[in-house]
Amino acid sequence: MTPENVSMWISLIGNFGFPIAITVYLFIRFEKKIDKLEAVIMGLSEVVKSFPNKKGR
């Protein structure tokens, strides 16, 4: 690797490393929240299924 390539890679990592790190962090946080939301929706689905079925509505 030549010195020009090294400076290019350092520049690329400096420019794109931070946004990529933030994106990964947010994906991890949102994944946990989405998992919780999925569990709540599944629980709500079971509650709705347990209501008596009224054909007139």
C-alpha cells in the first residue's frame, strides 16, 4: 500500500465511519423496540380473539 492509498483510506473512514457507527447504533436500539412492539401486538391479538364474536356488527 502506498502512502497515497493510506491517506485515502483514512479519509474514507473519517468521512463514512461515524455515520455508519450511528446507523448501526440506531438499528440496534430500534430492533429492541420493534421486538417489544411485536410482543405487545401479539398479546393484543390474543385479547381480541378472546372477545365474543358478535355477528350483527
